[in-house]
Amino acid sequence: MDSISQFNLKGRRALVTGSSRGIGYGIAEALAGAGAEIIINSRNPEALGEAAARLAEGGALVKALAFDVTSEDSVEDAISHAETEIGPIDILVNNAGMQHRASLETWPLEKFEQVMSTNVTSAFLVSRAVVRGMIERRRGRIINICSVLSNFARSSVAPYSASKAALANLTRGMAVDWAKHGINVNGISPGYIATELNEALLKNEEFNAWIEKRTPMGRWGQPAELGGAAVFLASDASSFVNGHILYVDGAFTATV
């Protein structure tokens, strides 16, 4: 058996939400490098177009699909369009997410609801729309981007931690419900990754020093370093991996 061929995604189509930059872009690039056709997503058509152009320059087969992952109508319309006009979605990566930092007693309700909607409800809405086709075809891969904060809490981001904990258990629930249809649902929990979302933390010398000391590998991760995990979970190499959360964190969660 050629083990390497199990990782080949040629002939498959992947939708990655929130993929105009950061972790989503890095994962889209990795899936394209393994042979998949990519559908990238954002609410910002201009940023989406720029990201699609960069991926295409690198040799990716890429389509851009602008829609709001938190809107049921927008999701249903977009997935219907994708399935009929672009082609069947074989791989879904629910990456869209947001962060807000404040002392918990000052968190506005609208921000709490926005974080939950963006980080949890969106994964439910997009997965529900995509999985119908996967169930018909009796195959599919869904990957939810969780976080090390699925397991831990930090000051000022309690609702974010709660949303990522909910997403991790939603991942397990999806696997339990949909495994019988030939669908694998897993999660990736990144550690601290150097992205635009963490720009303020990267510029904070005290926090930066804490990350380097707290992470056994002594550094922040890069978006591209999540690509291998995504390719594995999207491929035949993970055929019996289901309901699993894979930590890509430089051993952050392995130490106290």
C-alpha cells in the first residue's frame, strides 16, 4: 500500500469558512496543496477576492463564496448555490470565529451573543446545510476549528472559552449523529497562533514573553502549521478517526 496516497485530496472539494486570512487561509492553502479544489468564504468580498487571487497564483483551484455564516438564510442560499453551481462539497472546515476581550462583569450582552453566534451557531448552520449532500453521497469530512481554550479559561475571554468548549462538544455530537452516514467529524484545537486576530497580544511584550515561557516549544505557532492536521483529517488517512479533537499547540496543553 502506498501510504502517501491516502493523503491525496485530488478530486475533492473543500469549503473553508472565514478563510480570507489567518488560520482559515492557511488551511485552505494546505488543502489546495494536497490536491483539493477550494471554496473560500468571507463576508468581505474585497478581502475574499484578494485571497482567492493569491491562492490561484500559487496554483490552487479556487472559488470565492461570500456569505454570512451566522445567517440561516445566507447559509442556505450559499450552500445551495455551491452544490448546484460549483459542485458537491466533500470537506467542510468550520473556521469562522471572533474574539472580544473585557472583564466578564462588563461584557455587553450583544458581544456575548455575537461571539456565540460566530463561533458556535455558524458551525451548526453551515454543517447542517452541507451535511445533507454528504448524507446522500454517504461520505464527507467536517473539521471544526476549536481552541486550547475549549479546555481552559483565561481572564477577560470567558465567553470565548465557553463558545470553544461548546464547539468541541458539538463536534463530538455531530460525529455521533452522522458517523452512520459515512461522515467523519473532528476538531482541531490550535494553541496560540500568530494571526491578525491575536495582533494585540503579539504586540504585548509581557504576554508574548508568557506565551514563549508557557509553551514548551517556546514560540507562537504559524497558520501554515495547522495545514498538516487539516489534510490528515480531510483525507482517507483518518478513515477511522471520528469525534476526536486534535491539539496543535506546541505541547501547551501537555504541561502545567
